[in-house]
Amino acid sequence: MQETNSQSIPIEVSSRILRHISRGIYRSPAGALKELVSNSYDAGAKKVTINTGYPVIEKIIVTDNGRGMDDKKFRDIITQIGFSEKNIGEEIDVIGSSKHTRRKTIGHYGIGFLAIGQLAKKATIVSKTKNSLNGIRATLDFDQFETHRTDGKQRSRAIDESRIEKGDKNRSRVAEEKFNIGECLIESIRYGREYKEESFTRVELSEIRDDVQRQIAGSTTSKLLPDAQDQKSYSASFEDILKLLREKEKQSSEVRLNNQKVPRLREYFYEMLLWELSVYSPLPYPDDDKLKSKLQHFVGLANKSEFELVVDGFKLTKPYEEWFWEKKNGFATKIFKWENEKYYNDYRASAYLIYQPGTMIRPKALQGILVRENSVAVGLYDTTFLSYPFNEGTKFNSLTGEIFASGLAGAMNVDRDSFNQTAEEYMALTEWFHEKLYSDVFPEIKKFQKTTESPSRIKSANLVEDVLNIIAQPGENITKVEFKSLGKTEKRRVKTVGKKLIINSDHKDCDMSVAKREKLIFATTLIIQGYITDDIFEKVSDEIERSKIKAKNA
Amino acid sequence: MNGGVDEIMATCPLKHEIRVNLWRPFILKLRKRPITYLTLYSPPIMDVKLLQHHGLIEVNNEKYLGVVGVGINTESEADTVTNLDKRLDLLLSGDINTLINGTKASKKAKQLDEKFPFDVINLDYTDPLHKYGMDRELSPHVEAIANIFKKQDKGKIDQFALFLTTFTRIEAYRPDFIEYLKGIVEENINNTPNFKQKLFDVSGCENLNDYYNKSTNDCFAVAVTKMILKLMSDYNYTLAAGDIQWLVRDAVPPERNMLHLAFHIKRFVAPKIVEKRNIGNRKNNVEHKSVEFLREDYLKLKESTDRDRLNEVHLEQINSFNQKTFELKIPEPEN
């Protein structure tokens, strides 16, 4: 057995990074976990597993089968956080790939490790490279947290920034712009010969921050709503989660607490974490034939990196399910695609947009456009469509899509979750995409809406027909009501033919907007029940129309 | 894993012997695969892994189909996910009795109720059936067993396997419950001559008190069996086969006896009266079935004598099941 060789070194970061850490540079725990996943991806891993220990979340363990780190590499990373040179776009081998797959790296390790500091006070990293019997075990302890016990678990919370800075004045400052934010104990460890070929990295986070635990488990809800855990739905698969999120957002729900109605607002945070991870990570699309045939090019782009992410037994894929391709209100989805086009110098982009006529994209989080740099999402779905300057009303709610672009690394902010909007590459991409929306997408949607009966109108007309046919019982003057196209030249709104009442679907007063629908139901009920005739209805409606024009002109 | 019972369940070869040589054979009696399975799990959830290993439980890419697990609390829920390679069809945390006996206002109780009926139900309790000091006349455990029969009957299932494990230190029980159990055996002695005769043959005892004093645990086991037979007969189920085995934890005092009961239960179908001997024999009379549970020697697995032998038989499988989790494994270093 070899003697343990351990050494303690300070973890140092630039003052700029320090401010980001204590405020939190990632918008959510998923954003921070994404960084660890990105580290694994850049290490050539084929598979990453995350064990969150939900719903307790005492530890979070991220394990990959990538190339691992030796002592030197780890020291380089940990001592140069925020100073390390970017290595984005470097071509690397996927470890253990039978197809000799290569992929481009997407991040830089140093920043990735900061993600740990946003999730937990402590981390133990165990790593080993191939063809070596030596490995490292590093224990990171961040200073900007204080620990305490909650529900029998060791947790931590951030201490405020001013205390960190004050403390730093009395502490070792290596350079003007460096701050000491904690300690890292590195030990060398030795493995048996049988493991010589293996390479891996395992990051175990402990003393999880209170707010992180609450954000993942939604335990705020538990305190607010004692029965919250009891009322939660269990998901057996990732598809169940997508279905749950889609269905849950359709209905608001509430419970009674101390004789007051309280909305259930934070019930499905864990499921949202998985959703966000599935969006962020460079994952394959689900194995779905329809998807493969409709978005072949994009399935190829996403699947080529041979990457698998399993969280708590859920095998994550990009968030689509078979349901997504079904006809909605009788209308098939419409797909717009642009493949491998130049958008700036030699940088290329591929994008697709899916339009679901007459319905909103569900879950809502899927509405918008997602930008991917080398398959990794930068931010979540953007409902402003990269700040599209024109108002296209509710059409935006029916659109979802992705842009796969190269060359955006320099345009990303330090959180790698958003773009510097003044960066030239990003501006060029925005322009390219907006031009597609303006020239290809919206004109086509408008044309489609003009030539086709709108699904909402069809739905509305069906409702009117159903209501009126309930009223038109045997014994009434009218026993049947139906919408019929009588041509644009027909001036009448309604017409009785024997005991049947026909509503002219070509007349502008019968176009089934909500206001007109209610008016039509009221008037035709009077006809059905014999209070007025169809001729009187026409006469009065024409009179009202004429009076409206007069009033307008006056 | 949180140590204690979970640790034992993950490593104990005696418990694995019960899984392999009591539970599995009874599931095979159903002649059905894949099965639906309700288990009162301990996080290593070795039973599910064993049954899947033998093709009795079906899996797809993500989950164990038709498998519902109920664990004691959220800690055990987290541990179970950690210890599995796939998700269960439904995983609930909370008291199994509360969930089974609960109203549908509780979402968890409703979720569980919707999964009934099951081909196999494994009530692997680690506590007494009616605890000492419990301020309730009807034990929640017994109520849950009765409700299981009710739910199975409502689900129109014609045969299933039921496993029941319980702790048999008499002092840990509510005295009323022990009296109730004794009454059940006494009833059998008084009403079933075959029972009385066999009791004498196997134990040399002619009355309840002698039997209770001589073989308290065995008397308890027979009484619990008889109680379950009565509960099932209320829902027109009857016993096709049953077995009793003991797991004795005697490595560290005090000695603890865990009773393992296995039942193959079928819908009772009254015989047609085509022969004279069937006249008056059309009732689902389970009384006489208790006779077959009277034995001189029950199978007893003891830590002190059987651990090493069973370790040799099961250790490899136990270790391989423990390795079967969704997480990537990394090797242990030498130092």
C-alpha cells in the first residue's frame, strides 16, 4: 500500500469571478449541474450519471467515464479558475467509442468547477486517467458558506459578499486580482492493476446549500403546504415527466391552509430541473421514427456525439415525445428548416421551427427558440425569438425550434447561459434568424391561415352548433342547426329551410370571434324558440349595421 | 444506504435464501410471467432484482414494469432510487398500512389503489403485527391485510401470491392481540378434530396452553396463518398452498425470530354437487387448512449456523445485484 501524499492548496479566483460566485452565476441548479455535465462531455465521456438523492438531496454525485484528470491537470485547473485559456472547440475523442467518434469541446474546466460552489460547500473529486495506476482525490471546501444542520442533514448557506471581501484583506492575496475562496486538499491515490485501463471522474457534492435543496425538492412547498409531498405525482420515466409538466400547467391548483386558499406553485421543481437539464445538455433526440423522418438533419447533429445522461434513473433525451407530432385540432404541425447555412464569415447555422396551428406549444417552456453552440444549449427557450422586432401576436406561442450554430463561443457571457448581445457573431446570427422569420416563416403562416379555416374558428363553430342543437329540441320551430358556406355574395346571415336553420359561415357576422359568437347564439335562440323569424333577425341586424356606419361618419 | 435493516437486506445471505427458496417458488406456482408486484421494500430492493433476473419481472429501457414499491420515508425513497438501475413503475414513501387503509383524498393512497390488483404482494414487515402499547383495537397491519384482499377481490384477480414477514417477540405485541391469536388456535383445536390429532402427533400437546408454552413461536405462526385464512375467506379466496419459514437472528443477542409466511391464494370455486360426499362441503371452509401448517420442524435459518454456508451459495449473486444501479461505478483505491 502506498503512503498517502496529500497537500493543501488555496482555491483562488479573480475578483470578477468572486463576485459572480457569491451572487450565483447560474440561474438555477440545473444551470450549475449543466456545467459539470459539460466538463464530462469535454472529457470525452460517453456517459454521465447524476444521483441527486431526491427528495432528501443530502449529496449530489456526478460520475463520468471520460478521460479523467491527473494531478498536474487538476492543479492547473484549480489554481487558474477564471484565468485559464479557453479551449472551446478543441476536437477530442469520445472515450471508448466503437465508432471512433470525435466531438468538439464546449467549455473550459475552471469555470465549470465554479458550478460546485453554487451548489454545495464541499466537494470530493476522485479522478483517474487511463494507463495509470495513480489517481487523485481532491476535497474542496468553499469559504463563502457557513454550515448548519437542518432535519438531521448537514447543509450550508452563503455568507454575504461584504464579509468575504473584508476577510480577504486579512488573508493571503496572491496577486492583486486574486482572492482566496477556500481550500483544496489533494491526495494521490493508487488503484489495483486490474483498473489500469479505466478512466473516470466522480464529483461528490456534500453540505448542499439550503436554497439549492429547496429549489430541487421544492421543500418550501412542504413547509407551506404540509401535504405537498403526499400530493405529488410520481414519474417512472422521462416521458412521464414531460407529460406531467404539460398537463400540470393547464390547470392551476390550490389547497386550503388555515382556511385560506393557497396556490400550489412550487410542486414540480424537481421535474423542472430534469427538464432544464434535458434542454441544456448535448443529448440525443428520443428514438422516434416520426422525429427522425421530419428532422433528420438535426437528429444527426444531436446524435453524433454519442452522449448519455442518466439522472436518478431517468435517461434524459431532448424533450420531445410522440404526442408532439400528433395532429392538434385536426391540423398537422408545419416545419420550417434551414440546413448548414453561413451566417457570419465561415460560421454556419442550422435551424428548424415547428408551427402547431391553432394550439399553444406544451409544455410552455418549449415555446420559443433555443440556441445551441456545438449541441449545448445557451440558455433556455427564448420566447422573444432573439428579440424579434415585430409583433406577430399569438403566433409566437405556437412556435418552437432550435438553432445549431458554430462560432458563438466568444459571444457567450461568463455564465455560458446567455449571450453578449453586442458580440458580432451573435448579432449576425440574430439577423440571419430574423430574416428567416420575416421572409419565410410568418408569410407562410399567414398564407396558411388565410387559405385554411382557422382551428379556433372551427372549434367555435362546433360549440355554437352543439349549443343550438341542444336548444333545437323536437317540438321547437327549428329542430336542426348547421353552419354552411353560402358564398361571399350571400347577404343573409341565417336562413331557415323547413325546420332547419342554416348559419352562413361566409358572412362576416358569423366569423366566430367570441363577441359575435355570443350574439349569434342569443339571436338564433330567439329564432329557434319562435320569438322572431329569420327575416326579422336579418332586418334588425341590417338596421344596426347601417346605424353603426352613420354613427361612425357623424 | 442508511445502515441497519437496509444494510442487512443488502448483504444477508439468509434473507436471500428466503427470496430464492421461499418467495420465488411460490411466484412460480402462479405460472405467469411477467408478474405485477407490490413490495414493501428496503432500499437495496433485492427482491425486485432477483425476480427480474429470473424473467418474472419485465423491464424496458427505463423501468421495472408493473412493480410498485412502498418505503418507510423519503430517505428510503432516495436510497431506493440510488440502489436501482431503473425506475420502479410506482415508488411511494410512507406507511404502507396508512396508504392501503387510506382514503382516496391522499394522492399516494389513490395512486396505490389504482395499481391494484397485483399478482404478488410482499408485506415484508420488520415490526410486530400489533405493537405493544398501540392504542387501537384493530391493528393497522391486520386492517391492511384485510384491505388487500378487498382490493384484490375488487380487481377481480383469481390467483395471487402473498408474502408476510413479521417479528415474533411476544413481549413486543399488544397482549389483547396475543389473546386473540391464541383464541384462533383454540377454536381450531375445538372445532377441527384433524387439527387436534395432528397437534398431538407433532407436539405431544393436547391443548392450547401446552402448545403455547412449549412452542410459543410455532403456535404464533400457526395462529397468524389461521387469521390470514379467515381474512381471505371473507373475500371468497382460499388457500392453494402455503409455507412457514423462520429466520433467526442469533449472531448478536437478543435473538430475534422473523416469521416468513408464503401463500398461494386462489379464488374459491364451490364444487359441483355431483357426488354425495360434496353435499354440505360447498362452503369455503378454511378451518381445516390450518392443519397442514402444523409441523414438528419448521425450516429455520440461523445466523449462527447457516450464514457461512449460505454466503457461499448466494454471495456472488448478492454482490452482483448490489452493483446493479443506474450510477457509473468507480473502483475503490488501494489506499
